[in-house]
Amino acid sequence: MTAPEEFRPATAAGRSVRCGAAFHAAVLELAAARRVGVPDLAAAALLLVPAASADPGVRDGGGEALLEVGATAVCDAASDQTIRKALAAALALADPGARILAGDDVRRLEAAVETLGYRNKTLAHALQRLSFQPLDGRITEVRDAAQLFGFVNQWCFDEEQVRRRFRELAPVYHPDTGIVACRERMGQLIDARNLLVHHVRTVYSSGDWVAKRGGPPS
């Protein structure tokens, strides 16, 4: 009967840890790069690196292998899983861009991410409640178009204001990337923009806009 992995005694040649073949090769490469033996690398990883990473397991794409980690007191006192996790963390930290964060910092970052996620959901729900309901069919009346854009009436805006308002609303309702994605609403916004721009250009040339505004446009 094979002894459980956690309690397998060290062999005369030293401690052997089951691991994936690709993981085995990566550990040997890191040890060579650091110019230390695998036992020293394993002992340092157990002492200095938090074993909080996932266990890479005993098999990977390259199959299974045995990693000789020596007969050190640190390694002998640790389970195979703990050694693998510590070495996995050491491999990750070998990346020049890797950083070690204190547990309190990690928890603060996780809490901040959770808070931002909650706020984004709250904002999306608020926008959903405040967003207009699509009218039946296409937008054909200037008063309806003005209402969709949030203008008080059809005489209180110019072309630049229409385009600026469209740029503000389009990212909200865009069917692929919008916070309140809706293809129908986006289509009606486009209809409303075109209708309002045409309205502004028409009343400018006819003089109706000046009369309604009570003077020449600024």
C-alpha cells in the first residue's frame, strides 16, 4: 500500500516531490538561472515565498516527473503540495514584472474592486430606470426627437448642441458596448439626431429659428 503523499518519507538520496514534467523543467531552469541547486531553491521558496498560489499538481502537458528537493529540514517538514505551491510562486515571481504584496494590501485591493463592481451595477440599474422607453416605430416628429435628447422644446438648441448630446448618449445605448445596450434605442437616437440637425438647418435658413428665439443666434 502506497503511503499518502503528505506523509511519504524522504529517500536516502533526499526528498522527491511528484510534479508535472513541464513544471519540473521550469524549476530546473530557474535554479540554473539563479546558480543554486534545486534543494536550496526549494528551501528558499518555502521560507520566503507565501504558498498562497494554486497547486500546479502532479501532472501537466508534459506528463509527470519527480523533483529532487534534497534532504533539508525545511523541505522534510513540508508536504509535497506545499513545496509545489511555493515553487510555483517562486516561478511566478521570476517574472520581472511580478510584485509581492502584503496580505492587507491584497485585501484592500480586492475590497476596492468589489466596491467598484457594485457601483457599476448600481449605475447601470439607475441608467436603466432613467433611460427613455423606445417609441413605436421610427422618430419622425421634431418634438419627439427633442424630448429624447432632453431638450425643453424644439427651439432651444443648435446643431452643435445636438451633436454634443448625441455623443453623450450614444455610448450609453450602443448595442455592443453600451451600459444600457439597446439596438432599438440606438436606432432612435440616430433618427432623432438626423431629424434635429435637419430641423436646425431648415429653420436657420427660413428665419423661423430667429423669430422663435427672439433675436439673432449668437
